[in-house]
Amino acid sequence: MTAKVFIDGAAGTTGLEIRDRLSGRSDIELLTIAEDRRKDASARAEVLNAADAVILCLPDDAAREAVALIDNPATRVIDASTAHRTAADWTYGFAELNPGQRDILRNATRISNPGCYPTGFLALVRPLVRAGLLPPATPVSINAVSGYSGGGKSMIAMFEDPASPDATDTAFRAYALGLGHKHVPEMQKRAGLAHPPIFFPSVARTYRGMLVEIPLHLHLLPGRPTGAAIRDTLAEAYAGSRVVRVASDNPGFLTIEQAAGTDRLDLFVYADDEAGQARMIAALDNLGKGAAGAAVQNLNIALGFDEAEGLKL
């Protein structure tokens, strides 16, 4: 079986990463549109409806416009924007989120790719909520740092182009200080939390890579779980996964590049049981499992291919 796939927005950062993972595959035929017709609605509608699957790498409004052009009920859509991540009529494209999620994805025609930060957050928090170790009303905070490619072309220019009006030599920048980051509703809903988590995102002077950390006061949780209990819960949730790995032995330090250049998601639990404290940390590539890798994984599942085909693990 050869599937026809169209990447709408293939010239962007995520689109280029997806193309790299799909190029050379004998089971995929990549559809293209002539550059001079790229903004022609009729030409775009033609290729969108001719595809077995469409991957949208567009700003939110453009993604909604692209979806409106599709009237072929057989065309599957994977949206990498934030436009549909909390929409009730879209399937959330995190295959490892819950038991049975892959079966839902296999039958879905509208799939919303998770955000990069939510991917790390949900991988750590959702299994604990599901197991009853973390009550939904528990206050949760997230400390996270990403490579600057996560901000797209404008942020890449800020760090790489001296001529950019926003060029900066800074090594580390905290942002979204007003607490209204667009990923928060997605994290709250998909984790099953009663309250929005407090999110502290930041960007560092490295192109790719990401660390997402959740601190836990174990002594305030029901039954005061140990670090080992937290780790065992995560290990059970991801047993057999080729993409998500739970470390049994923690390194002495973690770098933002821990999983850079891969489509893996590495999870770590550091704990002081006597103090009743733990630090859960997810390491991933913001362009890998946080974007392009997840889109390709969802494409593989939706089209019936091997889930890890084309992934960099």
C-alpha cells in the first residue's frame, strides 16, 4: 500500500522535519503544489482532497481554513497547530496518553498533534492521575526549557541572525510571564486536572531539545507515595513502548540536549523519600516527539503502518 500524503506548510520548521522523516519511504507518496499556486484556494483544495492524509504545519487560522477546504470524507487530517487541541470533535494525537488511544487514532479522520511542552507534561502527569496517585485537584506547576527552534522562524532569527531587529545574545530567557500560555488549557484538559497548572516556560540558546520538570510534594499526596512508586507507575504505563522510556538509573545531571535529534521521550524520577519530595523530568526534542516525530507517529498509526517507521529512536 502506498499512501498519498500532503504536507501543508512543508517549508516551515516542522514541515521540513516531517518531510525528512517521510522522504525515501516506499509506502508514502508525497504530494506537492506548484509554488505559484500555493495561495490559490482551488489548487490547494484539489491537493488536499486528493491526499489520503494531510499534515498541517500552519498557523492556527490557516489550519482552520485548510480544514474547511477538505470535503473528501476519506482524507485524514493531522494538525500540528494549536487550533484543535482541545476540540471535542478532534482526536488528541498522543498515542501513549491512555490505554486504547492507538485504537482511537486508527479510526480517526481528524487528529490534533500535541504541543511540545504538553507532551512532556502529560507523559509525567497523566499516568499518576489515572492511577489515583495525583488527585485532580492537586496544585501542579511546570518548569520547562526549550531550544529556540520551538519559536519558529521569528525566534530562530532572534538567536541566529545578527541583523534581526530582535537579535539577542542572551543564553536563557523566561517568557509567558503573564501566565496565559496557549498550552495551559491543553495540559489541564488532557491530564484531567481540576485547575490550570502554573507554567514557567523558558528558551535557551540551543537549537533543539527540551526539558519539562514537575516538582511533587509527595508528603501531601494520598498515601505519601515513594519515588519508586511514582517511577513504577510510569514504567507500567509505558511498558513495551518503543518511543517512551522510563529510566531505572538516573544520571547525575540532565542536559537540554538529552533527547535532541531523536523522536524519543525519556522520563526520569528523582526523589527524596525522607523529605517527601520528587522531581519528575521529561526530556525530548521539541522538533521530534514534540512536533514532527509525533506527527509521523500519528500518520503511521492512522494509515496502518508500523508505528515507528521513519522515526529517529
